[in-house]
Amino acid sequence: MFNKSFFLLLLSLISGSGLFSQIRISADFDSGSIGSYKLIDSVWFFRNSNDSLLTLSYEIESRFDPLNPVDTSLRPSARWYHFRMEGVKGKHIFLNIKNSEAIRPVYSYDGVNFQRFETVENIYRGSVNKIFERDTVYISHFVPYPYSRHKAKLKEWKAVDGVLHEVIGHSSLGLPIEMLTVTDNSVSDVGKKRVWIHGRSHPSETPASWHLEAMIEEILSDSPFAKELRRNTIFYLVPFINPDGVKGGYSRSSSTGVNIEINWDRPDSLTMPEVKTLKAALGRVTKEKPLDLLLNMHSQISSSVTYWIHTAESTTANFLKEQQLLSALTINYTPFYRPQDQSFSAMAPRYAEGWVWDRFGEKTLAITFETPYTYYNQDKDGPWVSIENLAQLGYSTLLAVSDLLDLDKENRIIADTDDNRVSKRNWEVSYDPSSIFFGDTFLVSKKEGSSLKYKLNLKKGVYTLYCWKVGPTAESYPAETNRWVKRAKVIQRRDGNFTYRIKSTNPGEKADAILLVKEFE
Ligand SMILES: [Zn+2]
């Protein structure tokens, strides 16, 4: 004999099978990617005869890049997934995501505004479960930065007064590779520093694009800092070097399967058009003068920020010191990067950095910067990576670059012990590159009470004065060294001379640059 609830169950099962087929999974859009998917299981939960919940469990396989035809021993990556599910409203969806990481990935109901799955929705590594509130949901490894966003931002940026926009070449599939040249055209280029930044050779590394976007926004802004950057720098900005890879939702390759990041030392016949394009543009802009800095923007699965610092053995002790100065300055300006997170590797010709090193050596500091996808400082109880904190990190990165190359001479005045604005008594000049310092030398006190006088021209205003605390070029170092230490507040009542004196408290004390940061009310 059938009772009422059995009939209801039967009805639900019949209609339920209809409901399953209403869930559609697709990735045929900009930056979309999925390998395969299948429904593993489904079950109805009944709270009462009128209230039931359908639970569906899917296995998702993230899509592998094509086999790399140039580096055939490389295992293709499948890190990137970004797909749409339709028909999910009010259903409890379990996803088991394979071939990639699913550590609190992100979802969106409109494909634009993404948020992370909560910890309780991602209890098991690789899986997510959630009862969705809308019918359509986009699920992705991290907040996408698709080709369309790149094009929209470029349109905005190239409309800014004085920005030069060029198509410097084309991808395998014929998409433009675009460069912005940014400088203050009312100032002569003689004496300007030259900074090249490119990004997104690896399409899955979207945090890198959010980080770089924030840097470009600041460089183009009306802030006093940005104006000074443009007065003293020519920026060459190539935000998207692998448009095919991004648009097609690849992980580490272009549409051809080639990882263009390691394609710089190949014969012409095996060099991808994207890399040829960059080589040609780099050749052109360095014709009269080498770059001072080249930043190569990436993201890494390790939950920390880092630079890939080239070892002294593969470069020089002095080059290591310069790289570590940039790294230490960045650590100085952000809570999201620590001394122990620094990474080291050998300079190698297969990378852009190696190609630049072979041509310009120490003259160009070429280095890769990595942002995480998950959280910072290996601390999952701390802040998780978001567009907002990547933007903060972008600003911090620019402050570090500015100090390294002395790009803001109005609001961030640096006086180094190398220059003639400093007079000294009883200090020994040291060239030791196993310490991190500005310029070619720093000073070591010969005895207690050695005096040092920084004398410079300073415009009227209120400043905070910092002294650089010289520390070691170790793989990690105490957080209180290799940083700016706040020393004084300076009120300069009129434009003119400013003098700052230091007296050493013991022999062996080290001294280097000072920094005066202008305060704005
Ligand atoms: Zn990368």
C-alpha cells in the first residue's frame, strides 16, 4: 500500500530528473575554461512534504593546456577554471574540482563581481558546496581578469593626456599586443629613469593583473606622487603579453601550448610571436639607453608575495644587493610581504630577465614579482587576497620602485651618503655588497660620537624623516633591519637649506641614506 509521502517522493524524483537536465555548465566565454564535468550523485532532502532540497554532486575536471610543442617534457598545467552553471537556484551543489587547487575559490552571480566561497563552503580541499541564491553562477579559481577588462582599461588609459599607445605586435591568433608609454612630455627625457613593466604571460595568474592595474592607475593619476613619477620616469607598460592565453582560458600557455615565459632562448623558428614582439619592443626602447628596471608580473600558488631574486653566483654580488634593496623597500611598505618570503633562483637565458641580463648586465634590474591567489604571509587566519589588497600592494610596490630609483624628488626626498650633500667625520666608507644600502657605499662609524651631516635644499612643508637601517643581504633578515626607521618630524618654514645631523652611539654603527616624506593635510 502506498502512502502519501511515497507518492510525493515518486513525483519529486520524476520532476527531479527534469531538474538535473536544467543545470547547464559551460565555459564558452572570455577567459572561460573547463575540461569535463559529470553528475556523480543526487539526492532529495525532505524537511516536510512541502519543503525539499535537491543536492547535486558534480565532478569537475579542470582543462589541461595543450601539450607544449617546444618544451615537450613540460607537463601541461590545468590551474585555471572559470565556468558558468545555470539552473542552480535553491539547489545544494557539491563540486569536486580536479587537476587544480580549490582553496576558497570565487563565485559570482553576474560574471563581474566575485566573492570567495566561505571556509564552511570549502571544508575539503578541492571541493566546494553551496546552496546558490540565483539561477546563474560563475565559478573561478580567482577573480578573473579577462581580455575584455584589459581592452576596457586600455581604452581609458590611452585617453589620458600624454599617454602614447602602440600596437607593438600580434599574438599567434592575431590579437594585438599593446604598449603604453607614459611620461611627462613637458620635461626633457634626458636624465629620466626608464621602467618597463609587463604582465600576464601566464593566463591563470589574474592576481598579477589586478596588482598591475592598480600600479598603472596610480602612475596615470593626478596625485603629487604620480606627477613626480612621470616627471622623472619613462614607463613602458605592456599589461597583456599573452592575450590568446587569457581569452582562451589557458593556464600557463598561449593557445599553441607554449609557455611563453620560458621561450626567450629559442631559435627564431621556435620563438613565439608574443616573445618576438617583446624582444623587438625592448630592442627599440633600449636603443639609446638601457632600462633601469624591468618588472615581470606573476602570481604563485604559494601563499605569500615574493620577488624571484637572482643569486650572486649567477649574476654579481652587487646585482644581488640591488635586487634585495628593491625587495627590502617593498617589504618596508606592505604588511603582505616578509623577509622570510623572499625567493632566490639562478639567472637563466630562457626567461626575459636572462635575455636582458645577457645584453645589459647590472645596468637593468630585471626581476619577477609574484602575488598569491589565497592569503598572505602563509597565514590563512590573516587577510585573504582580494582586488582591494592587491591594489594596496600595487601602491606599495610603486613606493619601493620610487625609492630605489629616486623617482620623486619633491615629496620623497632621498639624500644618500654617496652624494656631496653629506659631510662626515670619523666614518669609514664601505663598499661591502653583503649589506643592503643605497648607491655604491654606506658608512661605518670608526668610534663613538662620529658625526654626520646631511645638508640639502628643502621646500617649505612638513616632512617625516627616516634613516635607512643597513642590514645583511641574507635570504631572510630581522624585520627591524633593511628598512626605513622613523627619526624625526621636520617643519621647514621656508624654501632653503635643511641640515640633519647624526652622531654614532658606538663604533661599527652603519649609516646610509635618509628619506624625507612630505606630509599632505
Ligand atoms: Zn607565472
